Amino acid sequence: MAELVAVVASTHHPFYYRASTATGADRPEFADEWVRKVEAFRETLTRARPDVLVMVGSDHFHQLWLDNMPQFLIGKAPFYDANFYNEEREFGLPRMLLKGQEDLSAYLLREGMDAGFDLAFSNELRIDHSITCPIITLRPQNDLPIVPVYTNIFAPPLPRPKRFVQLGKTIRELVESWPQDVRVAVIGTGHLSLELGGPRQFGPHGPDPEFDRRAVEWISTGDLEGCLSEVTLDSLHAPGNATHGFMDFMLMMGVAGEGRKADYVDTYDLFHTMEAYFTWYPNGVGQ
């Protein structure tokens, strides 16, 4: 059977690549500390020695649009082109080619449907920065095959937070039941409080520091019960108009397990948002 060797959750700030590669007067004053934090976070994945990555993210209206918006989608292609023109233009992200793990994609799709999720799939999925950013930060050599899992956090009607948690639990069960002798890491990225295009977008920190504090506490302690008791589709509007991306963090809490404290926690207040990094080792550190 496959072994789940790491569960990793983080934000996916699209400006990291540009900030970390900038030099001279173009290099932001916060870049060195940001790079230091990311490199320490990267080591938590390296230590787990994965063979394949299940990557959870959300398409930012790049490929999925209002004419066809699945709630949960699994890519099952041999390769994935990555990043879109606007991401190259606005964020300086490079074009990428990611290798797929078709067997695990097919297994998650079939077994996930039998477990009660009517999953969509795509054989021609193009990947955006919700998945390429954690590749850049966590596995910049881009040498491992992936299974992309996309969630709908943008276009109502959205799945409720509990459904994200249920999918996370199901992903873990299916990964651990996959009859292949491989080491699997599940990586998911979302947001804490976030405002895009609104009056709170460019403050000295995230638009709702109190929500961010509580969110980090929920995630780091594995407090799914407390999180689900307070977080609803309606409540997520208050911390910022893009905060529904927090549900991808809740999905990752489902993968990690109820009451499971994170083995690694770090954060970084970065002008308009808080960056956050979490890693769990289901079978112990570096096993």
C-alpha cells in the first residue's frame, strides 16, 4: 500500500518567485526573510522523501469559468502545461511543464466517486499558480509527478466547509489504500484573510488579523470541531472578499486528521496578507 509521508498546507503568494529572484534595487526589503522562511519550510517536504505529490488548489478563473464550473475536479493527464499569460505578465511566473501520475489520478477518481463524491475530471487541464507556487517554493526542481485536485472557492454556489473537510478525509483514506508501494505527500494551498480589489487590499497586514490568528490556531492544533463551529460560507465574507480560499486549508486539516497538531508551523506578515506554512508527518518526522 502507498504511504502518506507528509501533509503540507500553505498560502500561495504569486509574487514570491519575482521577489525571491530579484536583485539590487529591485529586490524588496522583505525578500530575504521570506526566502529564509520558505527554504526552512521546503526542508519539511524534502525530509519526507516523497515519490508523488497530490496537489490541492483552486483555479483562478483561468481555465474553469461560469459556463462549466465543477465543485471538485481531478486532473488525469500524463503532463500539464502550467501558468497562464496574465500570471507571467503580472507575477513574473515562468511557464512550466508538470508530469502527471495517471494511475493515482484514476484511482482517486474512481474510488472517490464510489465514496460519494461526484468528481469531475480533465485530461487537458492547464495548471495555474495555486499549484505552481507550491512547486516553486517546496520542490523547485519539479522532478516529481503530481495529481492535481481543484476545488471551487470562487463561483457560488460553493460547497460548504464541511464538504471540504470530508473530501480531505477521503483523499487520505484513498491515498493510504492505493495498492502501490510509493511515498505520497499531499500538498494544499489556500488563503487566510484576503481582500482582492477592495478597500482593505493593501494594508500593512491581512485585512483581518484576528481571523488570521484564530485560523492559525485552528490549523496548528487540528481543531476541526472549533473551526467548523465558526466558519460558514457567510462568515467567510467578513475577513475579506477572497477569504473563501481558507476552505482549502480546512480540506488539508481533513487530510491531517481531527486533533492532529502540526509538526511544523510558521507565518509571515507580508503587507496585505499573512503567509502561513504547516506540515504534518502522519508516521513521524522523516519516517
